[in-house]
Amino acid sequence: MKRDLVVKNAAQCIAAGSKSFAAASRLFQAPTRESAMMLYAWCRHCDDTIDGQNLGFGQRESAQWDGLRRLDKLENLTRLAIAGTPTDHPVFMGLAEVIQRHDIPGHYPLEHLAGYRMDVEHTSYNSLGMLLAYCWRVAGVVGVMMSLVMGRRDAATLDRASDLGMAFQLTNIARDVVEDATVNRVYLPREWLLEEGIHFTAQILDSQKRAALGRVATRLVDAADPYYLSASHGIGALPLRSAWSVATAHGVYRNIGRNVKSHGACAWDQRIASSPAVKLWFVASGAAIALAAQMHRPCPRSAMLWTRPL
């Protein structure tokens, strides 16, 4: 009965917290979908705890000491889950099961939490390279763990999974730059902002700077494209149902980035998201991509891409 509640909690979490990922996850085979939901629930809980929000909404700024306190608690609870002795919190019970079921090395969840430490410590990202290191921790490593959930452990596939997670994160940053700035978080490379005459966080919120901000966001969307391309070459290595799900998510998120780019200065007038009809299109096209990927040898991964350290 307790396990049923863990799975139910995870399903409710993904349904409310990420409609895009929820749609793609339905394409997994049942055991994979269950693990993916439990892993997502842990990631969502960590993000919400650090940001003082609920299912990704209502983000607020907090004092650094308070963020560090909450992060320390998350790390302690996560270490217990890694050791197979979680508390009775459904999120950490689910994480413990995913780690045991798929033999996920404990350093991956801890690396993810290291990304939140960068948030709490208000790390500044002067260059794209510095930002990519952050993207690895908060999203690339999640892609790696998802690959393990899908049963693929070879280094080449893990590299492609990391690339997809990083592409997702770059897209999210471009879409959410104004929302992040309201709580004094800036992820866009500062050298890019300075080139556009944006010197202070407050200027990101200035409507007079929206055209300049749109150009910076466009650069970030363009920077994500090579990672999306690299990730697409890893789809054929996955089981067919998993490949279908990943191809769908790939299409949905890349489309969000393209919409940010096409909207330019108006990209933050309202939150950009994919409509149900657009998602259905990517579900259908994802099936075709997954089938085609099974029959093609992937191109070598570009040496110019940022490479995961773990």
C-alpha cells in the first residue's frame, strides 16, 4: 500500500509539474514510466524546496542561509535514499527504489544537488562555458540517470542523454529569463548581456531592453541546437518505446526554444508553451523518428561540445 502511494504521488507530481514531460512519459513501457515518474518527482521536489515554490510555480527569492539550510536537508535525505534507508517521505522512497532498481551510482543524484548549490550561492555565469557546467548538473546528469532507467549504460549513449538534458535546460533558461530575474537569478552569460548594454539584473525587467534581451535569448537558443542535434543521434540506441518518448520530448522542447526565438522582444509577454495539438504532432512525428533511428548509424559526437565529467 505504501508503495502505491509513492507511485501515485509521482504520477500526480509529473502531471501538475510538467505537462510536456508528462505527455512524453506516457509513451514509455509501464515499468520505465513508473521509474521515470519517481525520478522526476525527486527532481521536482528538490527544485521546489530550494526555490520555495510548488510544482515549479511561485518561485521566490530567499536568504542564502535559508537556502543552504534547505539544501543540507535535501542532501542528507538523498544520501539516506542512496544508502537504501530512506525516510518515509514518498519522494525519497521513490528515489531509493529507482536507484536500486536501475543500479544508479549515488554520485549522480548528489551531482544534481550540486547544481542547486550553485543557485543558493548565487553563482555568476560570465561565459557560456560556465553556464554549461551548471546545465550539466541540473539537467545533463538527469538525462544520464534517465538513460540508466531506460536500460542503456554505454558511455556513448550517456553522452547523448547528457546533451539532451543540457539542451532542455538552455531552452528553459531562454524561456524563463524574466521570471528568474524577478528573484534575482541571472543565467544568461554576462558577457553576452554586457554586449547588449544590459549591465544590471533590473535592466532585464526593463521593457525598454526587451529587444536586446531577445537577441541574447536567441543566442542561447542557437547554442542549444548542437546539443539537440547530438542528442538526436542517440535516439536509435534506446528501446523503441523509450526512443519514441525521447523523440517526442526532443521535439516539444526544441519547439519551445524556436518560439522564444521567433517571438523576439515579445517572448516574455506570456509564458511560451506547446499547445495540445502541437504536442500531438510531436507524438506522431516522434514515432516516425524513433523508427527511422533504429535503422541508421549515428554520426560521431562533435568534439566541440561540452563533455560531461562523470
